[in-house]
Amino acid sequence: MNYDTLIPVIRKLALEAGEKILEIYNADDFDVKVKSDDSPVTEADEAADAIISAGLRDAFPDVTLVTEEQSASHFESSDMFLIVDPLDGTKEFINRRGDFTVNIALVENGVPTRGVVYAPAKDRMFFTLADGTTVEETGPFQADKIGETKPIRVSDPNNGALMVVASKSHRDQATDDYISQYNVRDMTSAGSSMKFCLIAAGEADLYPRLGRTMEWDTAAADAVLRGAGGQVVRFDDLTPLTYGKEGYANPFFIAHAPGVDLKPA
């Protein structure tokens, strides 16, 4: 894969999908359906998926493509694939809370190596450059021209006063019990893959997820976090989270700045 070719393409597609999502988000009403796994899907999910899928297939016809909206009954093992969540945080979208993202990643040999996360309602965009390092683009966002960017880096955490980020829609007692093992300075909540990006930008230190996620939920933000010096590990044994698993389901995991003294499961 030529990363110099990849990055402008996935960035542009994220912006185009985000524009369509906001058009639907700002409408008076939009359709919401329920998928077979009881999770919601909106016309914005489907429209964004169509934009991104068409663009990726046109630009990279020989690369396996996995998207949330098209993968329910299909698994294709590959050493390299593109993986997409066209609208992560559908519940946030439906409730008009703004914490939803567009996510596109490249996975190579089980590792998300490049990715883009765009939060259109928050005007925040994070992506890896061709060299694998992560930047935040501060806008104004133009599809065919990268605007002003700033390199971002994880924090140097103080284990006596950690900043923890947790899910808005999936917080539970098990998560609270795990977090209670740490010395926490403050906590913030965020929806979708933005939680990873807050750690990547040094705005939080730790994000434990003790709940169901899929690879498309995490891959792009995982790449962004890795490119900023962060790590994502399995909750059970603290080994790196890997991708390309049959069924695309993730185990519980912890995203963190490397200086955090992780507690056992």
C-alpha cells in the first residue's frame, strides 16, 4: 500500500461522508431502523457507507474492504484490508448529542497502521500521516486540500491523578469497579471513537472498555492512538489488540497512554 496515496483518499472520503451525515442530522427528522443484533441504524449510516465504499473500491480495487453495514454475513481473511465504520456512535446521532464519528482504517498483518477519525458535529479530525504519526487538523476542512495540522502526542500520565474517559452510552458497574482501582483526578465521558482520540491528543490517560465492540468500531481510532504513542491492549492479558479475527468481534480492552500503571482484570 502506498500511504502517500492512501491518506488523502481516506481523509477526503471521511469529509464527504461527514457532510452527508450532518445534512441528515440537521434535518427535522430521519429514519431509524433496527438491525438483526438489535442495534440501531439510520439513513445517515447507510448514506455514509455508500459514499466511503464507492470511493475506496474505486481507489483501491484490489484491497479487501470491510464495513459495518456490509459485513454481517461475510468474513474474508486477509493480511491487508480496509475497515470502515461510516457512523460510529449511532445512539449519539439519534439523540442529537454530537459525539459521533466517521472511521476509516487500513489494517496490515493484524495491526491498524493508518486511519482517520472525523467528528463532523464537533469539527474535529484526527488522522495518521503517511509516516504513521498522528495529527489533528484544525480546519477549515476542504476535501481536496489538507488544512492546518498539529502533531499530537499522548500525555505523560501522573498515576496519582489520572484523567479517565468512559463511554456515554455503555457505562456500567463493572467499568466503574475497574476504574475505582486507579487514582483518578477527573473523569470525562465521550461517545464513539472520540474516546481514543482524547487519549491521543493528551486530553485523557485511560479508557477501559468492558463491553461489546467490533473491529470497525475501534480500528481507525486505534491507528490514530498508536500514531500518537498510545496503546490498546486486551483487558484479560494486556497483550495488543489485534484485527482480522473471524467475526470481527473485539474482546474487552484498555486504551491508554503508555505511562499508565495498568491494573489486572
